[in-house]
Amino acid sequence: MGDDMVVRLPRTPGAAGDVEKEHRRLPRLAPVLPVSVPHPFMAGTARRVLGRLLLDGD
């Protein structure tokens, strides 16, 4: 998504809940980790519209 954004797309349905956990935990962990951690700003669910996969909010 560019130099200032990353995308996290779970590959299996069971991993979808991990995104919610990351959104809660990453901002609290970031200050104490020795590496740069991106700030989560959006989470959504995937859906198909006219054969195209979109995230909620598109």
C-alpha cells in the first residue's frame, strides 16, 4: 500500500479473529518493541460485488 501502510489479509477463515486481536494489542505493544510497528487504522470484512472482492467501506 505504499511506504507508510501495510495490509494484513488473513488467508484462512480461522485467522480472521487475529486481525481484531492485532488492532487491540499492537498499539499497546509498539512503544516497547525494538522495531517499528504500523498503527492499525481499519479493519473490515471481505465481500464480493459483481465478482470483485471488496472490503467493507469500499
